[in-house]
Amino acid sequence: MTGSGEGWLSDGLDAPGADSGLWVSGVDYIGGWREARETADRLNRALLGLGFEVPAVRAVASTNEDGRGVVRLTGWPGAVEHLARLLETCPDRDGGAS
């Protein structure tokens, strides 16, 4: 519930104990997110090249609590299962099937 009282639209950074919340004052979340975004975009282009549709499976840029970039894979279970099968058939680093 929202109201018109003072501070109802606060980001919470000035609250006591705010460093234990979603955002920590002084942490560069944007830098980590930019790095993750570039990587997620590259993975999404690769997934499109394999024939996956964006709603079915996609990489999403995010950050963790200390501002480090994180790429999360999200998708429909059937599409992710198909991706897992494709990855299982990739040759390992020794040149054989994994």
C-alpha cells in the first residue's frame, strides 16, 4: 500500500541496516551489469543461431550482492531440456563426446 506521506517512495538506502538489503550503497552494480549484458547478448545470439526463440530460452543479465555481473539462463522446461541435450552431445576438450 502506498500513501502520500513523506518518504513513501524511498529507495530504502537511507534506512538503518540498508546494506543488508537489495542495494548496497557504494557498490558499482552498473559496471557488473554491463559486463553481464554483453555476455548475455552474445549467448542469446548463439541461441538464436541454434534455432531457439527468445521466449523459449534466453540469457538475462543481472548482478549479485557485491556488484559482480551474473548471467542467468531462463526458459521453458522443454526448450531448456533440448538445450541440455545439445550440450551433452558437444565434444569435450579431449575431442570425444562428453
